[in-house]
Amino acid sequence: MTREPAVRLERDSMGEVEVPREAYYGAQTARAVENFPIGHDRMPPEFVHALGLLKQAAAEVNIELGQLDERRGRVIVEAAAEVASGRFDGEFPVGIYQTGSGTSTNMNANEVIAARANELLGGERGAKGEVHPNDHVNKGQSSNDMIPTTMHLSAMIALRDGLIPALHELETELRKKACELWPVIKTGRTHLQDATPIRLGQEFLGYADQIRLACAGLRTQIELLGDVALGGTAVGTGLNAHPDFARLVLERLHERLSLPLRETPYHFMAQSTVDPLVLTSGVLKALAVSLLKIANDIRWMGSGPRAGIGELKLPDLQPGSSIMPGKVNPVMAESLAMVAAQVIGHDAAVTVAGQSGNFELNVMLPLVSFDILDSIDILAAAARCFARRTVAGLEATRRGPEMVEQGLMLVTALAPVIGYDRAAELAKEASASGRTVRDLARERTDLSDEEISRLLDPEKMVGQSSATQH
């Protein structure tokens, strides 16, 4: 029995090339796979799906404008919709370290859609039949405007549907925990040193407000990313695109996705730079910095349980040591901290990539898109995990309230009455002797017990509002 060959021959403008027999992709994709065997990372599925959505809307508009005949256009629409649905994720083997314009990925999509469209028309998979990847699927488009538009679109979808809902969940848990822990008064810390008292719930309000601010910034970025390069084709001039093409495509996508998409009025900027995505990366980095602060605060407050700060009890999630029985570690905080570090690193890469807008085109587009989508993905997952597996289960210990009476900075409440210098002397003596500020105030001042109790009441030092008022 004759075995069919594992490959087929395809031809492009450079000649023949071998392509895996069952692949939907064609010659240009095969060349890219051969040229760029670098690393294991591929363009994220979110990017591929957004590219499919764009190709689908482009074919519909090209039919409407008379640029594509109904027969070809109908099957391109169907094939592109299948790409958008994830059916052909395995047909996108090109890595991120490829041609800087993302042309390899754009052609990967064009070839897959064309092959599937020809198959739907009864032709052979991969053959350049009635539907051509360049002449028909890519009509009115260039990689130079299609890839930047896909970058914006995929980031907008990921922010709206992934990261922002995850952050809302984390913020909600932090605010719930602030209410729960509001009665707990502990010693505040500045410069890692004891400061005046604070409610544990007030600290958690601070964390919640960090997340609230990040969400506001991300919503602003979605609006900014709505200006897209589609319609600029090769260098921003719109050559070979119908003048109504971009507007009509974006109107369709706006109706389907409810995203603020519009053709940029600044085509030459939109294709020669990735400035809006550099800004987005900066907001993601700021979020990572906030999450790192929250993770570190919570794991420090949970340190111990005997020899650390020990003001919080974190949920026990898994054994913490292969040698020390009973040890439990703050694993979710550590995981969140590592995600934050990775996002900060991604932002550094995006910053460098943003400088590679040489003349009319930035040539690090795949790297920028990968890093931003990866940042969005891991931040969303880490925020949800931390909210559910740490914040929701946190408990206050007695350690914080018990240490308030020992706090040296209680003396701050005496300063307006006895003066700063005398109050400082009391604090120094209390530190040296191990006695409390309250005891020394009784001995070293003329204040009555009633006045001392009133001045040193922790409840009076932390404000009278409740968590629900914030």
C-alpha cells in the first residue's frame, strides 16, 4: 500500500516550499516556522481570535462595497468566524520573535482562512483555488494596519472581559474585609517603625482604593485604544483600501462587541508608533506595583506565627516545607508578587519596543502584543486567586490590639498638651525601660488619670468614620 507523503508542496512569490499535508496554513507560514524556531511562545489565542473577528468584518464590508463577490466573500466570512471562535488555534504555529510587523501572523491568518474557504467551496485544503490569501482575504488591508488594529482590539477585549472584572472581585473582597476588620485597632507603621494607631480595616481600605484607581486607569486605556490604524494600509496613506472600508468595518465590530472602536485621525502616528500600548503597559505596571505592595503587606502582617508580626492569620492552603512539619507559607502572596515582577519586566520590554518605530512602522509589534496580553492574563488570574484564596479567608489575631498599649507613638497624642520635647523624652524613656507611655505619663506629667485616659484612647486616634462611609 502506498503511503501518502507527510507534506505537500505550496508555492508563493519566492518559489516552492514544503507544508505539512494536513495543515490549513500555507507557504508563507511554513517559511516563518522555518525561519523563526525561537522560544516556545506563540501569538496568544486572544490575538488570533481578534484577528479572526477583523477578517470576518472586513470580508462582510468588502462584499457590501462590491470589492468581493458574494460567493468568495461568504465563505471567507464563515472561515474567519471559525478562526475567531478558536477552531483553528492549532494552525497558528509562528512564534512571537518573527518579522517585526507581524506580517507572518497576518499571512498565517490569510492562508488558514483562504484554505478553509476553498474547502467550504469544495476545493482541496491548502490549495490556492477560488479564494486567494492576498487577493481576497487580505483585500483592503496591510499587515501594517491590520496587526496594530488587532493589537488594540485584543487588548481592549482582554481588559474589559478579563482583567477589570477580576480586579472588581479583588476590590470587593478587600472592602468586605475592611468592614469585617474595622473594629481591630493596631499599631500603624511608617519607615517600618511604630507609628500612631490605625484600624486594620483602614489599611484594607487603602488596598481597595489602590485597585479602584487601577480600574479607572484601565477603563481610560480602553477608550484610548479605540483609535485604531485600520484603513492606513502600508504607510498610513490608505493606498488600495476603499475610503469607507475602515469606518464600516469598525462600525460592525462596535455593534458586535460594544467597544469604542473608530478609525484614527492620526494614521501616521498609529502605524509608526505603539505609544497607546506603551501607555497601557505603564498602567499595567502601576497595577503590578500596587499588587506587590498589597501582597507584601499582607504576608508581612501574617509573618510568624510566633516570631513574626503575626497580626493576621492567612488561610492554610498547602504544606510549606519538605523538611519542617507543620510549616505553612503565604503562597498566594508569593505567587502574586512573582506575577507583579513579570509584568514590570514586560513593561521594560514594551518600553524598549516602543522605541523601534523606525520611520513609518514600528518593528516590534508581535513582542508588544504578546507582553501586554500576557500581563493582562496573568494579572487577572492572580488577582482572582488572591481574592478567593487569601483575602476572603484572612482573620485578625489578638496580636495587633495587644501591642497598641505598648506602642511608643501613643505619646503623639500627649504632644499638643505637654509639648513635643517632653513627649519625645517620654518615648525615649519608655523605649529604654520597657514601660508604657501611659505609666510614665502618670509619673512625669501633671495630667490626671482621666486626662491621660482620654488622650491615650486609641479609638480617638483613628477617626470616627466607619468602613461603609468610604
